[in-house]
Amino acid sequence: MKFLISIIILIFLPSCTQKYQPVKTSSMENTDAKNNPYYSRTDTTQLNVSNEEWKQILAPDLYAIAREAATERAFTGKYNEFDEVGDYYCAVCGNHLFRSTSKFSSSCGWPSFFEADKEGTYYKRDVSYGMERVEVLCKRCDSHLGHVFDDGPKPTGLRYCMNSISLEFVPDSQK
């Protein structure tokens, strides 16, 4: 009986899941940036690019997550168990999103941060699948990054549960 109750609780607990098939990620290199005329780590101008155009520019797995709010499989993202010093940028447009000093091990299966760049992200209410969550999007290109929950560590108490594929990491040694 306890096992059955545990399974039911796990099914209905809010998590970082989406309606689309999970996407498996592997490579650390953002090859999309090379063919993306909108990609810049310095330009913060808001982009107004149609999904049709993004579909021509982005790899199918990045497009599914960033533009259709899909999610990658838990524990498969390249940054889930990643601990280097540097900055995280939007893989779609190059906008700054997180500093590695705000990353922590949450054991949820996706890279987690307790603080985001306020100039790089914005939030939208997400009531899909009978859950009430807060979606995190890139402020420059409106791409889906993941969700934020209020069960994170101090000092903010927040857990930004992000898709690795939506992120690009640049170590301090390469700046």
C-alpha cells in the first residue's frame, strides 16, 4: 500500500516535466551559434524572430525545448553534474542567464540554480497538466529555459530547474 501511495504522489508532484517527448543531450559544444545570425553574448536587444525562422536556424532538439517548451530527460543533460566556474548563456541567442556560483546540486535531474540574471530572464505563469508552475524564459529571445520553484537553498529559496540544452557554458578561463 505504501508503495502504491508513493507512486501516486510521484506522478502528481510538480516537477520539471513537459508534454513533449524528452530530449537526450550529449555534446558540450553549441554548434547552432555558428549558423545563427542572432547569436551574440554582448547584444541585449530584444529579438522578434518567428518560430518558422528559428526552426530553420536551430537544431531540432534545441528548437523543441526552446520554442515548443519540451524538456530533456532527467539526469541526461550535459550540465546536470557539471561544476566549473564561469557563466551560462542562452543557447539560442547568447544572452547571459546564470553565474556558476549560483548553481547547486538539487538531485532533481536537471541543472539547478538559486539565482538568475535579472536582466537575462523573465517569468510566465504555466498552468499546463493540472499544475501551477512558473516558466523561466530568456528575456532577449523568449526561449523556454525551464521552471522556477520555491524549494531551493538560501539565500533566495529558489530552484531554477533548467534544461541543459537551453544553456551554453563559457568558463572564466575563456573570457
